[in-house]
Amino acid sequence: MSELSAPGAQTLDAILTAYGHSPTQLVQILREVQGAQHHIPPAAQAHIASALGLPIGQVQAVVAFYAFFHEQPMGRYRVLFSDNITDRMLGSQALFEHMLGRLKLRADEVSADGAVSVGLASCTGMCDQGPAMLVNNRAITRLTPRRVDEICELIRSAVPLADWPSYYFKVEDNIRRADVLLGAQWVPGEALRAAIARGPTGLLSEMKVSNLRGRGGAGFTTAVKWEAARVAEGSARYVVCNADEGEPGTFKDRVLLQSFAGHVFEGMTIAAYAIGAQRGFLYLRGEYTYLLPALQAHLAGLRHSRLLGASICGVPGFDFDIEIHVGAGAYVCGEETALIESLEGKPGRPRIRPPFPVTHGYLGQPTVVNNVETLCKVLEIATHGGAHYAGLGTKQSTGTKILSVAGDVERPGLYEYPFGVRINQVLEDCGARNPQAVQISGAAGMCLSAREFGRRISFEDVPTAGSFMVFGPQRDMFEVARNFAHFFAHESCGFCTPCRVGTTVVANIMDKIANGHGTQYEMNELGHLADVIKGSAHCGLGTAACNAVVETVEKFRPAYEQRLKRMDFEPAFDLDAALAPTRALSGRDDAGAHLAQDMEPH
Ligand SMILES: Cc1cc2nc3c(=O)[nH]c(=O)nc-3n(C[C@H](O)[C@H](O)[C@H](O)COP(=O)(O)O)c2cc1C
Ligand code: SF4
């Protein structure tokens, strides 16, 4: 292992000092090192391990786990194109190839001068303004060939990112329909004071009456979670805001964090008041690092106004503060126990449950994890009471839901509706023309065909964490499912074999079908693998990984069948095609120089 240079060691020591030499800050420390040095070489890992008193294996495991960490240099400009299906529908693949061509690079290759590398990332959460890319974790949206050319020129001329045109980095909110959350007047501290006036138990009663359910996907009743954490035994309690928002097609939390950060932090503070927590974390996905300075400034303002810190609002003993942790490109870290592992400075692998975070969460203490939108909703309940809140929506799905609408629509963006809205209504409002399908709740969600557009967004019918991707009649639903299959193969954390191996095999089978080598055998295998993975996966990623494949096979079967070459079996490897260069060399291309094409039994 090569030695660290003196400036390298100084940079590391400054970063370690800024994070208090705390092992729980390992992901943050590595993120800073990656940013400063464009990679985290083995010598730096050893230095960090020794400074934090950690086994070197733990630091190596964390570096290996997160997509944004690299042991080898990745280019001073690290370009990543968002590879969600909606970016592809907007032409991202052609732009990716265009950029590689302009820079004379292959995917993920580092240029000879070490200046640049270009690769792909899972959905970057900019689906309403794609195609999008990240450059050193800064999002650039609405890419065109011309903008890609300009970016190549800036890179060639080594212009620092800070000097690139500021309009490149503009991220729009695109709020198209506002209801009680996105449209309400908000006075900082008002909801918090209302919560304090109710007292922790009074507030919890209102939360119960409201029947607020989590907006992160599972729809768990928030009051039950808070109550459990409040009564659990522990020496400290924690509130965690899950801002990992990695589900393809979802971007509502991005807008809430960008334009409603006060709501988010106040919701966390109210949760802390209810359960008796003194420390909170906002876990921000790495793709949203651009929001960090504004969020930090917002927290400083809250401390200044005594809405955070010691004796909040003048209440003795009500002490609470919030730290922001930034993720490093792992979708699975949105799963609450994986998120807690990451907060503790470890690879983000889901824990075995029970015990649940409400009793054994961060550092083994009672912890409430809530989605960004859930925490924003708390303000309405604290201010107006639970019954008022429950007056909107349906019986089991009270209040409103924010949808992130993207794909083949005229007006992509955020739409807030009372729960119970029909899919048809949303499609009409966003300007979808003759859609054939809507993928609800992301790659892990449900694929609805036109016959099902009368169904309602609600926990009773079509539950969703927020993603609403629309596919017009020209779209190939097989390719949609193939994109999602690759997403899961890429994001599987590898902890359990059926998910680690199975998601890759599913993606390979989808490629085999796409390449014209699919048969009924592969169709059967897809169904078989989906059952195995779903039945044995340790966490929700694996459980949901084959949903899109299974549903598109069921509802859009012709998209698969038209690609099937034959009905028995066809090897994925095409030996005849592989022999083409040899035939060219020997100058023979007659029938006898080819392998038999028709091997069907006669
Ligand atoms: C693979 C996976 C990814 C997830 N990603 C997120 C996420 O990005 N944001 C989120 O709030 N919940 C996510 N969840 C759900 C969380 O585990 C958890 O249920 C949620 O944060 C609880 O908050 P809520 O009760 O307010 O919904 C994910 C779950 C799984 C299995
Ligand atoms: S199901 Fe997949 S993502 Fe979840 S723990 Fe197992 S390997 Fe990891």
C-alpha cells in the first residue's frame, strides 16, 4: 500500500477533525474525501481506519458498498447520466453516446489526462425536467445535444464547476396542483407552538384521530410509530427524516426540501417533542447534495430563532437539534433499517426485523423514521387538529397525497390531491394523450393498463409513495420492464443470495429476450424466479424487484411474445454470429459456412 502524501494526510486530518473523529460519521468523512481527491485510495482508507479506531475491513466495506465511492480515480469531472426510463424516453441514451463520442471515451473510462469520466446512474430524481445528469453530484437538467457540447468544451478547458453557467443548475419545482400542503400559508413556528400547547399526549391523541399514514410507501400509521418510540426503553430517542428518495420516477421530496424545508424541519421538531427526542437526522440522498448549503443555512436560521437548540420556544428541557447526513448513491438506504446502518457509518444493509427501529434504531435506541412528506403533514394536524385533517381523503387514507408525474404528459411536475382521486383525473390534469399504461409508485410499484384507469389513489386501492410515470401508446412496455429489471440488479445490496443472483439473472433474461434469443423457456423462468425472489428476500427491495416484469408479462404479453424466437430453447450466445469474423477472413459466406439455423425437431 503506497504512503499518503503530506498534503493528502493534511486534507484527511482536516476532514476527520470537522467530523469529530466519530466512527458514526464514516460515510460523511468518505464523501468529503471522495469530493476532495476524486477517489479514496487504500492509503487514505488505512489512515481513516486508524484515526477512527476502526478495523480497516469496515472502511473498505463502506467504500465498496456505495456507488459514489471509488478506490481508483474516476475523473476530476465525474459525469453520470440519469438512466431512469423517463430520461430514456426523453433521449438520454443518445445524449450519453454523443458525449462519449465527443470526449472519445468509453463508458466509465477515465480520460488519459484524468480529467473526465462518463457513466450512468440510477434515477437522479429530475424526471420532470430530464434528461438529466450529475457532474460531481451537481444536477444539470433539460439536456440537449447543444448543452452536452457546451459541457464537453467546459471540461476540455478545465473550467471549474463553480464557474459554469448558473442556469445549467437551475432545478424547477413544477408545482402544477397545490392543495392543503403545497398551497397553504405557513408561519414558521406556528404549528410547533400549537403542538406545545397541546402537550405531547394531547398531540399524540390528535395524531391518532387524524389517522395519518406514512407517505414513504408502506403506509404505516404515524401515531402508532410515535407512541411506540415514546414508551420504548432507552437512554436516548431519535427522529430521522428519510429524504433518500431513490424510487425511480419520484421527486416530490426534492421539491419539499427545496421550497418547504421549514415544514420538514418543523415536522421533525414536533415529532421530537412528541417522543422526547433530542437529536434528529435528515438523511439526504447524495443526488440532492445541491440542496445541502440551503438546508444548512435554514437550520442555522432556526437555531437563531430558538426553534431548534436548547429550550425550544422557551420550554425548559425541550432540547432538540438536527444534523444532515448525505447518502452516497445506494437506493437500498431508503429502507429504514439500511438507512440507520448508513447513519451509523456502515454499509447500508437492511437489518433483520424485529426488533424494529421504534425500539432498537439508531445506536440501538428508540428511533422514529418518517418520510419527508409525512413530516410536512404533521404541521396541519398540530395546527388544526386530527378531526379537521381526517376530513379530507378517504376513511383509510386521510389527507392529501403528492404525486410526482412524469413521462408522456404535457405538464410533468407535482400534483397534490386528496386521497381517492382517480387515475383518470390525474391523467386528464397532466395532459396525457391516449396513455397505454401508468407505473405507480416507481419500479417497485404497480403497472396499470388503460382498463384500470378508473381506480383510485389510496391505501385501499392503489397505494403509492408518489411516483406516477405515464407511458403513451408508442412506448414499448417490455423495454420499461427491462429498465426496471436492470435497476434492481444494480441496486440489490447483495446480502441475500436469491435477490443478489436472482435480480441479475432476471436482467440477463430480459436482455436475452431483447436480443432475439428468448423462448417460452425464458418466459417460464421469469415467473419462476419472481416467485423465488419474492418468497425469500430479506427486505422490500427484493420483494418488489420483479413486480414490473410480472405485471407487464400479464398485461402487455404481446410486447414479450413478438420477441420470442421459438418456443423451446435458444442459447443466449449466438455462435454463428460469433464466427462471422472468421468467415470474413476465410472469404466464405455460403450456406455451408454457417451453423444450421433451424434446429427445431422435424
Ligand atoms: C428498498 C426500499 C427503499 C425505500 N426508500 C424509501 C425512501 O426513499 N423514502 C422513504 O421515505 N421511504 C422509503 N422506504 C420505506 C422506508 O423503509 C420506511 O417505511 C419509511 O421511511 C417510513 O416513513 P413513513 O412511515 O413516513 O412512510 C423504502 C423501503 C424500501 C424497502
Ligand atoms: S432483498 Fe436484496 S436488497 Fe434486500 S437485503 Fe436481500 S439482497 Fe439486500
